Amino acid sequence: MGGAKKEVIVCRCEEITIDEIREWIDRGCDTINELKRILRVGMGPCQGRGCHDIILRELSRWLGTPIDQIEAGTVRPPVKPIKTGLLASEGGEPAWSGKTGQTS
């Protein structure tokens, strides 16, 4: 076990550690959108549901700013992962029946 430092993964989708986030905050990234552009945090399959609040808290702590005064960042649809077929559906039913050339 010794003195090895354990990495704390904040964004599991992109495998970004708390140390990486802190490094980029130290370099001057003071918004979640800047961290997203550089590290891709919040851009994986969970769309930030697993890491967004942790990153906001870290920004708040490192910047000495109350969390409610930190911009929450841009959310791009779909906010939740959905099946592509549902986007093209009418009335909640998939528009494609699964057979080539046939629609419901």
C-alpha cells in the first residue's frame, strides 16, 4: 500500500481526475465551459450527471466564490441519453418498425 497517491476520478466517462481539474483551474480555467472544452468533462454518455456538481463545488472552493454565483455551464440537448428512433417518432412510438422501407 505504501505512499502511492490514489487518483480520484471525478468524470468517469472521460476518466478525468480531481488533480487534472485542479491543474487547469490553476492555469486560469475558471468556468465549467472552459474545463469542458479542454478536458471534455461532462461530455460523455452521462452528460455531466455524474461530475457536474463535483466540478462546480471544486470551482467554488478554488475560486473562493459561492457556488450559486458560478455559472452552471452550457447544456446541449439531449440532456439525457435517448434512443435515436424516439427523436423521429410521433406520439411516443418509434417511426421505424424495424423492417426495411416500412414505417408505422
